[in-house]
Amino acid sequence: ERVKLASLITVASGSGGAGKSALSAVAAALLAASGRKTLLLDGDLQFGDMRELFGAEHAFGIDETLSGTVDLGALPYSEGVPCVLAAPRRLEQSEALSGRLGVLVDSVLPHFDVVVANTGANWGEHHAALLERSSKALMVVDQRSSSLRACKHALELCSRCGIATTPFSFVVNRCSKRSLFSSIDVSCAMQGANAFELQDGGMEVEEMLGSGLACDLARSRNAFVQSVRELLDALLADSAGADSIALQKEPQPRGLFSRRRRGRGADL
């Protein structure tokens, strides 16, 4: 009998500071609250801070699972709260772990309903490992021209390396009436690609995430949270034929992309 694998949603960007961590944390919290067994995988191997955003200082790290110290089937999980698999505590371990991230993802997919993978700003082999396995990939753009250009370069890199870009959608963060970019602007710049808007949630988002209250933030009516919920609804409705996730309305490493890869996204 074929083992059912989790849907993998990878959150990436071409530059730092676009809001990947906030989107990953809130999305994972919302998905867990919807009743799905959810893993939040912190693929920002150098500076990931998901432990802090969820107040989960004792969460196991990617390094511990890959070393065999932690049994994947025994990862602690509480209903309604995402399981956090955190970045390594020692930055110097990130390079060694990068080339093994694909093995880890393949190992965790049978144990969860959905996996949300955060990524770092510095692109490497681990980005390819995540993106080629993704059901959906979200490229986050903020209100800087440099952020949009960086995402375009990242998408071109994926295409050159044989990674299917079909599951990619663009997410325009920090939108307001005074924003430089809207989803229409980004969609046009990306030759008609899907683009969604995330509303600016103000200081509440930074304050609650900084206090380790990601799940509390996800239960709030903050504008950012509401738009993340709408984004997930749209993505999962688009995947309705492949076991969509219904959300509650209420609350030794190789070089960078060193070989051509065949993405799974086009087959999902």
C-alpha cells in the first residue's frame, strides 16, 4: 500500500527581510489549527529563529534528526500546534547539513499531513532540495525594487537548473494603500505568474512573533494573519484535486544547484 505523503509548502525569496519567517510561522500555525498534523521545518540553516517565534526553546533541531539522535516518528506533537523542527544551534553546522536536507524532507513527509519549510536568504543546494519536492512554492517580495529583481533572478536560476516552476506563486508582502507594489504589478513583472497580497500587520506582528507568540498571533484578527489565511485558502482550493487542506475560517554538500534536477511540482 502506498504511503500518503505530506504536502510540502516552501517559502522562499530572493533577498533577506522580505517576511519569509513571519509567513512561514503564521501559515504553519493556521494549518495546524485547521486540524492537520503540521511540521514547520526551519530550512534557514544559518539564522533560523522558529524556536524563538513559537517560544519552543527545546524544539529538536535538523542536526539532531539527521544524526539519528531523534526518531522522526517520535517527534513531539500537540494537536492544533505545529511541530517545529528547528535550525541547528551552531551556525558552523549549516554547510554540512545543506546537502542532506533532501534526505530529511523525504523522511518526514510520511509522518505529517503538511510540511511548511522556511528558507534563508542565501541560496544554495538546500533550496533546490526543497523546491524540487514542493507541492507549492511561495516567493515572497516586499516593497523594495531590489526584492522584486532578486526574486526574478532566483526564478531564472530555478529554470536554468531544471526545477519546475509550475508550483510557484509570488506573495507581495506589507501591502497597504501607500505600497509601491501590488499583486498586479508583480504578476505583470513576472509575465503573468500568480501573485497574492499580504496586508501590513503593523507592529503587532513583530511584537507577538518577537515574544514567541506565533500561535496567539495566528488566532488574532490581525490584517496580516487574515491575508495569510486567504492566501492558504486560494492555494489549497487550487489543489482541490489533490487532497486540499480546508482551513477553519475562525480562528557533503555540492555547490549551488550543481546539477540539473527534475522538479516534482508539475506532477502534483
